[in-house]
Amino acid sequence: MKFITFEKQDGTIRAGWLLNQDYAVDMFEASDGLLPDNLLNFLENSEANLKKIASFSFTKEHKGVYPLSKLRLKAPLPIPKSFRDFYAFEQHVKTARENRGLEMIPEWYEIPVFYFSNHLAIKGSGEGIIKPSECNWLDYELEIACIIGKEGRNIPADQADEYIFGYSILNDWSARDLQRKEMKVGLGPAKGKDFATSIGPWIVTKDELEPFKLGKGYDLSMKARVNGNLLSVGNMKDLYYSFAEMIERASNGVTLYPGEIIGSGTVGSGCILELGSKVHRWLRPGDQVELEIEYLGVLQNEIIAEER
């Protein structure tokens, strides 16, 4: 299933799922209130709620079913409980460091590492991304995210898939010049990252991806385009650390809750920093950025200038 959050023509924000790709089910209205009106509440009892959905039978004529063309998609999980972003693709780490004249860090091969980003600055497909006024090196990052659907603590990797609700495309927008300066202090990215993160256009439940399981990930092609020009090409199967290993690390001594997002980090070649300025300049207002992951859809955003 593909879960979405959307705005109706009357301005109401609701959550539900796609029906035959062209229609959206408002799960609260269609179920007569048996299902919640937002995805975060749905995830807090996701197993029981999925069973409720299985007991319903919906057609496009059913109450609470709307043509997708009449709705405006929002981020599928507009305000997640948290957002951890990992650093799990080896090629990206190596190339980005080589471009700065640095060798690979041996500790990277010992533990999957992550940082916390701003879970209150989540954007959906079609929303404008405001370029920070002091940023001159704006970049995209082609990533995949998993959404936690079950509470757990000290989760072993061999059980971690039980805690994943589904997957979505993720764009970890980066102000590289701000990031470069603050990283010298040694605390990791902060202002270079916290202005926006895009996810969407929907969350695909993990069962839909099972046929593509390969290695530590799934055999899903990953692409990024700027103004229609293909810049980045990768595959999720190239993960060095699986999402199960990331969840094991994140939950070590900490309780994970439904509605938390975990990002993969950038796939190899998945950003301008890695590709280099000879391939493409830094992003600027007016640029259209599209991230595409096979079976997960297309996440599209336009860069806009900050109003003064």
C-alpha cells in the first residue's frame, strides 16, 4: 500500500492511501471514524489499523474516496516524532572525503553513525524549498528513508524488519558552505541541514518491496535530475549498512517509537558535493530537483528565494 497525506479543496488535511493510483482514500471519512485522520496516530497502532483496512472493501464510488487530481499531496508524515539520518553508502563517504583530500575513516566500518536533523522542517513533493539567504552552496541529497511502525528498544538486527512500517524517498537538503564551516568545530551538521528535508510522495509499505530484496537493501534504482538533466544514478542494494543495522544502532539503549524517520544517507553520486562543480553548479532559485526511486515514485521540489 502507498500511504499519503493530502489537502482537500476545503483546506482539510487528511491521511489515507492510494486506490488504483488515481484515487485517494480519506481513511477517517471512509471508515466512519474507525481509523484516525492523520498518519502519525495511525502508526502508533499500525498493526491493528492495517487489519482494519484489510476488512474494508473500497471502490472509487465509496464515501471518502477522491480523485487524486482534486487533492494536493503533502509530506506523507508531515511532523515525524524524530529524524535520524545515517551515513550508510560507502561510495558517497569515500568520494566526498577524497574530494576534500581526506582518507577514509576506519571507524566508519565499525559502527553505523547518524545525526539528528530538524523533524519540524519536513516538506512534501511539490513544495518550494527556501534557499537560506546566507547559503551559496545549496545541494540535494538522494536518499531513501524507513518509517518506524512499532515501539522497541535494544532491537537486534535480525528482528529489526518487524519494526519498519515502510519506505519513502528522502532529500536531505544541504547548505554546504554553512556545513563546511560548522563541521570544523566537531559537532556535526546543524545549520547546514535544518532548514528543510523533503520526503514523499508517499510511504510504500515494506511488503510491496519484498520481491526486490537483495544484499543489505533492495534492488531499486535511484536517480536525481536537476532541471530535467540526469545527474545521479545509484541503487539501494549498494548499502553498506542495512536499515536493520541502523535500527539496531539507533535503538541501543534508546526506545524507538512509531512515527520516527531513519534516513540512509546519500547514495553514491547522489549529490553535487560528490559529483563536483564541473558536473553541475550549486543549486539556485528556479531550479527544479527531482529524486526518483524505483517503485517509490518521484519527489519533486523547486528552489525558491527567501523573501526579505
